[in-house]
Amino acid sequence: MASNNNLAPYICIILSILICITPNNIFCHAAKTSGYTRSTNASADMPAEAFPAPPGFNAPEQVHITQGDCGGRGVIISWVTPYKNDYASIVRYWKACDPKHVFKARSRVYTYSYYNYTSGFIHHATIHKLEHDTKYIYELGHGDSIRQFSFTTPPKPGPNVPYTFGIMGDLGQTYASNSTLGHYMANKKGQAVLFVGDLSYADNWPLHDQRKWDTWGRFTENSAAYQAWIWTAGNHELDVAPEINEYVPFKAYKHRYHVPYKSSGSTSPLWYSIKRGPAHIIVLSSYSAFTKYTAQYNWLEAELKKVNRHETPWLIVMMHAPLYNSDNYHYMEGESMRVIFEPWFVQHKVDLVLAGHVHAYERSVSPRLNYTIVCSISCAKLLSYRQTERISNIQYNITNGQCTPIKDQNAPVYLTVGDGGNIEGLANNFIEPQPSYSAYREASFGHAVLEIKNQTHAFYTWHRNQDHEAVAADSTWFYNRFWFPKDESSL
Amino acid sequence: MASNNNLAPYICIILSILICITPNNIFCHAAKTSGYTRSTNASADMPAEAFPAPPGFNAPEQVHITQGDCGGRGVIISWVTPYKNDYASIVRYWKACDPKHVFKARSRVYTYSYYNYTSGFIHHATIHKLEHDTKYIYELGHGDSIRQFSFTTPPKPGPNVPYTFGIMGDLGQTYASNSTLGHYMANKKGQAVLFVGDLSYADNWPLHDQRKWDTWGRFTENSAAYQAWIWTAGNHELDVAPEINEYVPFKAYKHRYHVPYKSSGSTSPLWYSIKRGPAHIIVLSSYSAFTKYTAQYNWLEAELKKVNRHETPWLIVMMHAPLYNSDNYHYMEGESMRVIFEPWFVQHKVDLVLAGHVHAYERSVSPRLNYTIVCSISCAKLLSYRQTERISNIQYNITNGQCTPIKDQNAPVYLTVGDGGNIEGLANNFIEPQPSYSAYREASFGHAVLEIKNQTHAFYTWHRNQDHEAVAADSTWFYNRFWFPKDESSL
């Protein structure tokens, strides 16, 4: 544990338990710049030996799954084999409760070259017409290389279907990354991962060492082979290197991580949507064209109009570069997208905007502390407590001067969860004073969990790696903007 | 002539001549919202019969040239033939003063298909190592289809090399377009055209009728075969039509209009630079990715550092969507690019930012009128005269409220010349009151001319189609930001 830890949060938690009884489980540490910052020394990448290939001839590896259609009855199963043959392309699957009825699907196989690297055979098999809310077993490989995994399909989209998402970003493959993934997996609540971009960080290595994509695939298999990871492309997926004649953006990412973009009418895997349980999830690309007239702009404009809040009450948007960020690292890098899309997010009452990119954690909305009077003497002072509200900044017309974020109950909550633990280290240089759009921020590695309870309420927690998984370093309730557009600070 | 003309400009011009003696040729009409607006009825496209193919078997058509290298000793000659054979690919060229020494170059040949259309054979021949400031004759075709054209190479880049550019945008192929091009060609000053995007408007026709690209090529040949047109891609070059399975952006544009992007280290023809005479010209793409980490961002960041103002004192940036526009049409569509690139434009003292897109004319800076006292009684009142200065709007940090354009002598002049005359008609719905960043605006079709005199001074005029070419509806001097960073309003 770092020696420069501030005891304030612990004192606060104790004081909260002692004196703060609130109806909504809201604790003192819900709104602040946390004093709980870690050493910013970057964690080292784990060595290649930490990720051995599975045993057996032509054993399938780097197994991962994602949703394979719009509504959750499809799954894309992806894996890599050293060689290509008929056996290698087959996935067998069956309902866990009915092992006698085995089905088969065949993958499409891809390879790519990057400078002096040639990939293995990358398989993607899309399976359709699965049953909702059902556990499936699937099996890859042949002979002594057979490997078996399982997943559970999401419930049919509907207004009161509880579902829990993990949220991770900027993961990399360091010892800190390992801690983050381990913490997430130790929490048994997460049913699927919303991944906000920056996967392997291969591009940080000489010649963009593509073997790092292979080790990352092995590293994340323990989770990604068993539950859907919903992918977003980050800047480290661009992977362009003109100095070695590699000009095609997203080459490795697009070959390795297929998504069901066509089912939502998208023309690019970099932006798409899915419905999963109670949530309509829209994935955007911070590093593709998105101005008016472009494909991404046209698609999003049409997509937002299609959202049926009666079917999927929760509307979640994911991108890599945050629209609101109060860290000096990557400050205002999302501004170009914000000035175009924020008005739409407010108009369509988006519930949550998830981003990564900044290697820290930040949340934009903080509920009211019902114990202000009691608390103000003690922990409020320790924590520089400030209640923050939903804000928007969409009135600007160049000359009217209306460019300050203002209270707006139609606005989303902004969450930055870019603290997966990659090789670049933490971003602990926050803007002071803490802006009005920032409720909680902390430069620690971790992950978040979003528990959608019903069509009105979701409970959200953020977990720093230094704590035991059961500890929520940050937690709050979010109220659905369409069905329960109450001010979180008023309830 | 439209019947709703306002006589104010004429009265003003007369009054100016009578009473306004200024050292800088600045007339009253230099700073205003002009009353001289045209009917906004869109002009109709000229019929295909207006653009017959040239006579002879396999005659080369749609001939156009652009600069073929970084410094002006190269030219790309492009043409289309119905058939492909050895003759069709050859261009013969010689110095006008030395017709006995004939050289040959061979084209690279391309075709493309778009829905039910297949293009002719599109030829691009790049010729290098020409002599500067020299007239060349070139000849295409064979037998009875031989066609002869000429061009003059630009002078060697240098600090005191006079050079005159025409500026056009959003041209289309209507009767109004014909008037604009005719007016430009009637003005013999222009040595090359800076074209700010939106060429044929083929995408406005059913199935994006690609034959409109052919007729546009024939229409513009009279100018573009004889002087370099420097191309910028506009939104009408995107030409994407998912409903007919056409997903590749810029397909026709990229096939038909080659540019020398590799010579400036760019990896895409949509952004590149050239040096031409006294000017370093940077072309950007409003409809490609340009956020941090993307190829266009990385290229521009490096490119601006390379500009040598001792060699090319004038730094000009072109894009399609204007960063400053006070027309309700396309209002703030350039905002996404402005928030990223404007700080660089100010830092690097860009002289001019040229754009189109808005079907009107607008200029951001207005010099001081030295005759204010005399004039205020008469034309100043008629014209709602207001002096405007160079402005920037780059201080914003989300919370500081500093988002109003302020005086900044390092800022560029912004010119919108989107009034080429295309089928969509004029944009005559201006924001009132006229913002501080707008000096002159008028919804009339026309073109502009930039006469760079030396390393400190350039004389600029805008010409509306209804006037005789010799009449400058708007005119002013621009002072070079690097070598003569004076306030235009102080001299």
C-alpha cells in the first residue's frame, strides 16, 4: 500500500456509519476529490510467460464473446488458432440444461499482417436464435486441445429486467491490469462488461508489437470467454505507424474484435448499438469522422430516434474520450464531439455517458447528503464536500456567452472509468478548483459496476483495486431520465 | 436581374467616390450586411446537352490539372476517355517557347462503379521537374481526337513573388454556376483556383447520378484544363448512399480528382499541402476524423511546424465547413473543427482561412474607414457600417466563461466563398444582429480573387455575378500576419 494515503476517506466512512442515516445508501464520500490517490508510477506489463498458450495441438486461444445481434439472442464467439483446418473452425454449443442437443457453428477466419508480424487464424462465429436468459456451454478445439466455456444469454429486453454491467477501460496488461480484472471477476454481480476502449496497448511497444494483442487476448479470456464484453474503440486501437508503412487505422482491433454493427444499421464496427436486458447501448467512435453529413453522425441521429424507452428504459452511450473531464490529462479532448452530440444526449434523455481515456475515475453527479447539518462539522470538511447536479452546456451560439455548464435535469450522468491499469500509469493532475461538473474524482486503478434494478433505479459502485471487492469506494443511485426524471439531489 | 434590389450600395459607391479618399482603396461597402441580395430561387442545372463530348474517336474529355508536387514543378493532368488503349494514356507536352522538344508522359488509369453506373477510363498523369514560371503546351488524344491545352507553372516559392488566386466553392453546374465560372474566367488575373469544396452535386440527383460528375468535368474544363485548381473535399463529395449499397465515402471524388498528398507527408488525399509562389496552402477535410491521435490531426500538427514563412510568407488554410459563419444555414457546423484547430491557426499566424459550404459570401475582418466623419452622415448610415477586427475564441476552458470572440491580431481572416451557384440556391437567412466576427456578408453568387503582392500585402476582391467582372463588390487589403502583423483597422 502506498505510504501517502490520506486517512480522510476512512474517517469519513466511520463517521458516516456512525452518524449519517440516509434512505438511499448515500455516503459522505460520494462527492469530492478523493484524497485516496495512488502512486503514479506506471505498473509494468506482465511478461509474455505469464500468458502461455493453452496445451494441445492447434489449441484455440484468446477466446472472447460479445453480443451477436441487436436484441441479445445472438453471440459472436471469437478465438485464435495457430493453424487453419476444419476442426479449428467449429464451435459446438448446447444448453447447459440439455447437453444431449449439441449444435454446431462454423467460424469465418481472418488473418492480418502488420510490419513483421502475421497473426494466427482469427475465428469469429456468430450464433443466432439462442434462448434468452439461458446458460449455454460451448466447446472449441479437437482431440487433446478441446476447451470448454460457458455463457448466459441476457434476458429479453424489457422495462423491468434487472441486469448488471461491469465497466472497465484502458486496461492494458500490467500487474495493475491484472488486479483490476481480478477484482472485477471476484465480484460475481457483473453479467456483461461495457468496455470503454484501449485494450492491449500494443502500440506503446516498438514496432507496435502485435504479439501484445495475443497476450492481451489470453489475459482477458478468463472473463471475456464467459460473458459478453461490449467493445468501444479507443485511441490505442488506431495503431497507425507511418514510419513502418502501417497506415490502416484500427487494423488489429477490427480483425480481432468483431461486433454486431450491421444489426443496428451501422456501416462501421466503430459505431453501433445493442439492446441488452433493460438497456439500449450506443457505442461511438471518438477517432472517426462524426461531423454533420458523415456516416457516424447520420447513423446516430437516426439511432437515437429509434430508442424505445418502453422496451429499454435505460439509454447508455459509450465512447473513449470523455465529454466532461476535470483532469489535466486529456483535458477537453472530447470537446469536438461534445459540441455536436451533447444537445442530442440531452434531448433524448440519455441516462449515462461512459468514457475512458483519462487514467483516473470521475463521476459528474452527486446526490444530496441528507445529513448535511450533522455531517458538515465532521467529514464534509475533511472531504471538501460539494453537491453537484446534472448539467448541460448546450446553449452556446458563439456570441451569447452562454458557455458555462448549467443545471439540467435532462442531462446524462458522465462517468470516466479509464483506470483499468495500463502501462502508462495514473493521471493524478486534477484541475483546481474542482469544476461544477465533477462530483467525485480519484486517481486510482479500478472498475465500476452498474446494477440496473428496474425501469427507474440503478445502483452504481466504483471499486478501487486497493480495497477488497466488497468495498465500494464510490456508490450512488441513478434515476432513469425518461421514467423517473427526478433530481438525484432532491430525493 | 431581380426586382428587389436595394439601391443603397450604388448610392454608397457614388458617395464613396465623391467624398471618401483613402490611402488603401477601402470603400464604404467593405463592412456591412449588404443589401444586395438576390432571389433565392435555386438556379436549374444546365441540361446534359450543354456539355457534349468532344468530337473524334475516344476523345479525351473532362481535362483538368492541379499541382503535382510540393513546390510547383509538378503538375497532375487528368482526363477521361471512353475506351482504354495505348494512345489514350499518353500526354505530350513541351515548353511554349520550345515546341521542338516534345516530352511524353503516361497516365495511370482508373475506373469505378457506382450502383448502375460505370465510369469511363480516368487518367492521371503526374509530370515532374518542369521549369518554374513557364508556359507549357500539352496535347491529349490521337488522330481526329487530338486536343491541345496549356498551363503556366507557378514561380518558384519565395517571399516576394506576386501571385493571384481565384477562390470558388460550391459550384455545381447550374446556369448560375456558369455565370460564376464565366465571371472568373473573364477576370484574367487569376493564375490558379483555390476550390473550397462541393463540386458536381451529383449526390442531389436520384441514385447519386454519377453522370453529373462527367458533365461537371466537361463544364469546368475551360478553366481547369488551363490552370491548376487546388481541391478541397466538401460534404457533397461524400456521396454515400446506403440505400443503394454505396458505403465508400468520397468514391467519385477520389477517383476523379487526384492531389499530390504524399509529397507533403499526408496519408490521405483529403488533407495535404502545397507551396505555390508566395503561399503555403494547407487543405483540410471537414468530413474526416480530425480529433487528437487521428491521422489528420497528427499530420496538421507536424505540417504547421514545417511552414517556412521566409520562403512562403502567406499561410492559407482551406476547408469546406467554415469555422466562423453568421448565416443560419449551416450555423456552427464548423464548431467541432474550430475548437480543436483554431488555437493552432492563431499560434502559427495563419493569414487566411478559406471555406465554402454556406451559399453566400462572408468576410470576417473590415479595415478602418479613414473618412468616418465625412461618411457617417451619408453612406455609413445607409450601410450600417461597423468596423471589425481580427478575432479569436480560444480561451475557453469549460468553466471560465471566456467563450466570446475577442480581438486578436494573430488571428486569421475568415472568408466564406460558398456562393458558386449550385442547384440548392442561396443562403439568405443571416443571424441578426450581425456578430462581431462578421464584417461583410451577402447572399449573392460570385467568386473572389486574392492578389498577393509581396510578403506583406495582398489585395482581395469579391465579385458578385450580377456586376461586370471589373467591379469589386467587396475589396480590402490583407496584411501578412508574420511579416506585417498590423491591425488592418489602424493603417
